[in-house]
Amino acid sequence: METTQWLVTLTFRVTVGGVRSKDDSVAAGLEQLKQSLNSGEDVPMEATVRRITNIVEEEPIFGVRW
């Protein structure tokens, strides 16, 4: 029996300031998200889910994209 695989994409929204580049804003946003999750704060989030039908043709799962 084959197990169904799902791709779950979670989009977290955080606001950062005092950074000069896109890369710095991503790093600051990830750090802010980590701190918020560790402290138990509510973080605005959106989730999308889709079934993976052909894993070879799917987009990469790992890595930071913007």
C-alpha cells in the first residue's frame, strides 16, 4: 500500500526594520519567527496543502525562497 504524500506550505508574516538588504530581511524575519514561536506568541500564518502526485516534477521543498 502506497502512502499519500502532501506538500504543506506555511507562510508566516513578520515585519522587520533596520535592515539594508533582502538577505538581511530574510535572516531577521527568520530570527523573529523563531523567537516568537519559542515564546509561545501567536504568529500570523497561512497554510496551503496539496497532494504530491509525481515527486520528480514537484518544485524543490527545501531552501528559502522569496
